[in-house]
Amino acid sequence: MLLSIDSGNTNIVFAVFDDDNNLRGQWRSSTHADRTADEFRVWLGQLMTSADITAADITAAIIASVVPKTLFSLKTLCWEYFGCEAKVIGDDGVDLGLEVLVDRPEDVGADRLVNAVSGYQQYGGPLIIVDFGTATTFDIIDADGNYIGGVIAPGVNLSLEALHMAAAQLPRVGIQRTEHVTGKNTVEAMQSGIYWGYVGLIEGLVKRLSDEHGSGITVVATGGLAGLFSDATDCIDHSDPDLTLRGLLAIYRKNS
């Protein structure tokens, strides 16, 4: 079985695929740069046991990380607990099967490249991938499957937290879709501003990117909040929360 690890700024997602490419289990942990391999082992081992997966079942691992400080512990986890040397996105010898056609390819986050691989494999190109993570990113993949650039905006929850921190009389609120755009109280007004404001941001950027790269471009949303926003606009063609994990699986299969 393959252990896939997607280490983001907010969460680390662990997933196990069997030899038939079926997803056997998926678990999420808050990202803490100082968490040790032993701590990951105790936490993950208990969850795997509940899914009838043992450490001996894991024969390979692959990691995509945008948090360099977590990488050592995750690689150590794979080696000491599962007995395998993890492939790492960005390392020499790991072929993604695409070209990164930007000024500084090394600056593009591993998760965005994995999404590009997965998106092109699943939907073809050209493609816009909107990822609702700590940042909200828009990545462009051309008709040949190459990564050609993108847009980075503040994430939804990051914007909510900044609003609360910067304004003394504004409370901390959760993100949710409001029935009306006009809020009748402070909480509703904040939720409407964030939710419908982000819908406007998505629609506006998708339109401008489509104008720039040609009509007929497919738009795919991924990340934890993809479903919440996909239902609010017609500019998103597909909502695919497992896009990154399937990309890690595809890259591992290509390189194994």
C-alpha cells in the first residue's frame, strides 16, 4: 500500500491507497512544525488500526510539502515506522511529467504542481484549478498539461481572522453562506462580506484568466472549502476535494 502525505500550511493530510488505487483511509492533522516522527507515529498508527491497516501494509510513501520544517519528521516517520524511503515532490529524480513554464520554477509550491498533474490527468487542458487552502490559489495548466502560472490571494479563513484581529469591535466568526447579501447584524454582515466577496473574487479572476488564456477553459475547485463555494457560482465546472491526493498517487505510479 502507498502512504501519501500532503503537508500544507494549515493541515497535513495522510492517505493510504491500496495496490488497486483505491483510497483505504484518509486522516487530517493540524500542521505543527515541531511535531516529531514519534508523535506522528502514535497518532497515525491508532487511526490506521481503526481502518484495519497495519504498518507492515505500507510498502511505499510519497510526500508533497510546502512547510520545509515538517519534512524531516515526515521522512523519518516513513523510514523508521514504515520501513520505506519516501519520494518527495521537488527532489531530483521525481518526474512530474510536466514543464513548469514560469520565471522561477523552484518557487512554485509542491501542492500546486501535484494539483496540475492530477487536474490534467482527470480533466485535460486547458485548465484553471482553484485551491481553497491557507491561500486561495488559481493555477493555469495549458492544453499540453504544462504549468504556466497562476494567482495567489489570501485564504478565506485567513481573511476572517485578519478582519477580527484588525478591528476592535468585530468578533471572530465562522465562514458560511448567508441567505441574503445584506446582513442585518454584525455577524451576518461579516459572513456575507467574506462569502459573497469571495464568490465575486472567484468569478472575477476566472473571467479575467479565461479572457487571457482563451474561452473553453475548464475550472476545477479543490481544498476544504471547495464544496461551499462551488454551489454558489456557475463559473466552477467541477468540485474535486481529493485532487491533490490522486495527484500524489499518479506521480508515485509514474516514478515507481
